[in-house]
Amino acid sequence: MKIRIQPLKKGELKPLFTNPNELGFCKLFTDRMFVMPYTEVDGWHNPEIKKLGPIPMEPSTIVLHYAQEIFEGLKAFRTKKGEINLFRPEMNAKRFNRSAARMCMPTIPESDFLASIEMMVRLEERWVPSTSGASLYIRPFMIAADTTLGVRAASSYLYLVILSPVGPYYAEGFNPISLYVSDEYTRASRGGTGEAKTGGNYAASLLAGRTAREKGCAQVLWLDGQEHRYVEEVGAMNIFFVFGDRLVTPALNGSILPGITRDSVLALAKDMGLKTEERAVSIDEVCGGITTGSVTEIFGAGTAASISPVGSLRYREQDYVVGNRKVGPLSKKMYDTLRGIQYGELEDRFHWTTKVPLEKPAEA
Ligand SMILES: *Cc1c(COP(=O)(O)O)cnc(C)c1O
């Protein structure tokens, strides 16, 4: 893939952030975007990096009506030596294509997906914060571009990549969150689109998210769509339970998003000598385990927060407090290990990181 890079003039560049600790999550975007159209006749063509700006659309553009859209999320990390690491980007490329297949969208060669990310990060290198904990969030996404209101898969698409510098997730400290267990709403169901990273899953989750916040909880813990009995995930994070010397997480069943952080946590846990189980976990087993003390830790795992310790669950108007609302030892160890690998401070024995070349590519 030969990417055309439109040069930006000095005066077109935004001023850089001054304090990475105040960046928050995806409020500011960098100077450029990657854009590549797809048509049935030409396939993917004219890959281009240009100034970030509006993408003009007809009001009838199909993504606006029927939500044929997919996305990915990953981060670039600045090491102490000044290098830039991506964390398992080939997993994002594979998942993007699995999401594409589920949503009747064209796949993108993995090498092109990876090249689009690498070239964007190389060009926007100055936006990768140097503060540990801060990073550059990378958002590749694809939208259906046909202009018709007929319900069917589109024949034209747009693939884009945008970047946002993000502050440390735990600016106020590594503190456990409360989760609201929803047995009213469901995020996804078997046979639905739960395992695809598609916008509609998020739209379906908003109302329960609002309820959770009204109840003083940070996020929703979703149960299965059939019986509201088995734990699924947190909506942007997968979920883990420590039962004694076992680390348990719901098995991927079609309605759970297969997280890359989830996969990494399972690999690290095995490496640490823990027993791991991927299986159905009922909410009764979890709440019972918290009450008897056999569940000692709960944590979420996803790209945005990395590891998010859970201090309590609110289920049917009752609070189940885990580990005295303190960060458990395994949550802390997982967080430190992932972060150590991502920021190049621990040996990367699993070969999870990819270095982004720092030489500036030619703009033309
Ligand atoms: C992205 C996402 C996750 C976490 O996946 P990671 O690859 O670990 O970031 C979990 N659940 C849902 C619904 C997601 O969209």
C-alpha cells in the first residue's frame, strides 16, 4: 500500500498539549487523519493521510441510519528511552476483520491496517506523551458510505484512523470502582453482534449506563441476554474474578467481546503459575462467593484502563463489597506487569510490543 501524505504547513499544526496529566480521555485529536475509500469496482484505493477535518456526507449515508460501522482501539506508549511501542496491534487487525465479516463489510489486509496505524503514529509522533501512564489512543474505524435508505449491506465504505493523546487513566489514583449489575437490560445476546466491535452495541448500552451512574456506580456489569443469570462483561472491559488460587473469566460465547487485554491477562496469569478458567460464571456464584469470602478480587481488563479494580457490585438493590474496597494483590500485579511491558520497563517475553520507527516519512 502506497500512502499519499498531504503536507501540512507549520501554521496548520495545533499547539501541543502542555500538561499530559490533564488530557483526560479522547478530548483532543491530533493534526492528521488516515482516509481510504472502498468501492466494489476499485476495492480499497487511494490511501491518504491529510489534515484532520470533517468528512462530508449526504444525509442519506447509510451508516447514519442503520449503523453499519466497526472500530478498533489501541494505544501507542512512549518508553523512557523515547521509543514508541504498540501493544499487540496485529490482534486488532485480526479482530477488525472479524468484526467486518460479522457486519457484512469488506476486510482490510492486515498489513495495510497495520501500515495505516504505523504511518499515522510516525507522522504524529510529537503527540505521544512522555509521561508514564499517558499514551496516544488510536482509533481505526470503518463506515458504510452508500447513499440510500434501502436496508442491505453497502457497496462503498470509508476506513479512517484518528489519534488522540490521553492522560493517565488513574489520575486520581488506582482506586476500585463500583459496578451496577443490570438484570433489566442486555448489551448483546447469543447470535447478535456482541462479539463484534460495532457502534450499535454501545448505543444499546447507554440507558443502563445512565441508570448505573444514577445509582452511584461507574459502569454496568452485563449479564447474558437469555436468562440474566451469567456474567458477560463490562461493556468496554472484560471481567475477571479471583477465587482463591484460580483466576476465572466468562468463556467467549458469541456475545462477549474478545478483548486483547483479556487474552494478555490470561497468558500472564498462566505464566505467574495461576490456574485459569474460562467458563460460564453465574451472578449467584459471584455474589455468593463475595459473601462467603471465596471471591477475593474482581477486576476489569480493557485497553482504556488496562486493569480496573472493582470494589463492589450492586445487584438487586444490595451492595456486595469485594476485598474491603481495596486494590487486591493480583489486580495490582497485573496492572504493573502490563504497564511494565507496554512502557518497555519489563522484558517483553511474549513479544507483544512493536516499535514504531521514529524517522519522519516524506510528505508529498
Ligand atoms: C474493546 C472492548 C473491550 C476490551 O477489549 P480490549 O481489546 O482489551 O481493549 C471489551 N468489551 C467491549 C464491548 C469492547 O468494545
